[in-house]
Amino acid sequence: MSRMESVHQSSQAPTALPGDVVSALHTLHEFVATATSIPPQIIVTCRDDKRAFGRAALQAMSYRKAVDMFITRFATKEDWWISEYRYKPEVTIYGRFYRQHGEEDDGMVILDERGWSELVGNVVKLTIVFTSLKFSVTAQSSKV
């Protein structure tokens, strides 16, 4: 047998890994898969209240529906503006991303309505902030 034939035969022969190596590789694969997977829950905070919501449920609903749900869950009487009409509170939603891609998405970032489902798929925490529509007008009187 020529040297070329023996090299060719040895490169075609399947090499079996020992069982402990296969087991170790499987364990490592499972660990990496678990460590890199996004958890199914999203923690949502508003003031001192903290709740867990399902990621899939939030992704399935529109941004507006999510805002309405957060108003129902977290808003107090003081958040509503009541005059002759009843106005819903304005809501700003901040998110902390699970996987970050640079400095710009580090920390809490305001989530936009466009792309809600995509964004919620990568957040680990949401913070709901109610911004009041109430305003006060200060009248100044001049002394005559």
C-alpha cells in the first residue's frame, strides 16, 4: 500500500469520540443554549409595583393594547385627568434589553410603538411611567 493510499484510508475512517467526551459536549451545548436563551417572563415595574408578564403574550398584543393593559394594572386616580372629559394617562414605556449591541442600547431605553413585538422579544425589564396631561396656569396680577 502506498503512503498516499494509507493517508486516504485513514482520513475516511470515522473516528468515534469516547463517551465521556460526548457527554461533556452535550452538557456544554445544553449550558450554552440555556445561558443564551431569553427568559419567558418580562418584569414590569411601575412606581413601587413589580409584576411578571409573559413575553409571548406581550409580543402577541399591539403596543396600544399593551398600554391600555398597563393603565388598567398600574394607573391610580391621580394619573387620570378629569375635567368635563375623562382622559387616559399618557404612558411612556422604557425597556432594558437582554442582548445589547453597543453602548446605545445599554440601560433603560424608550420603546417606540413601531416594532413593539420585535423590541419586546429582546427586553428583560419594562418600566412604565405615567406622564400627566394636567397642567397649571399661574396668573400674575399687576398692581395698579
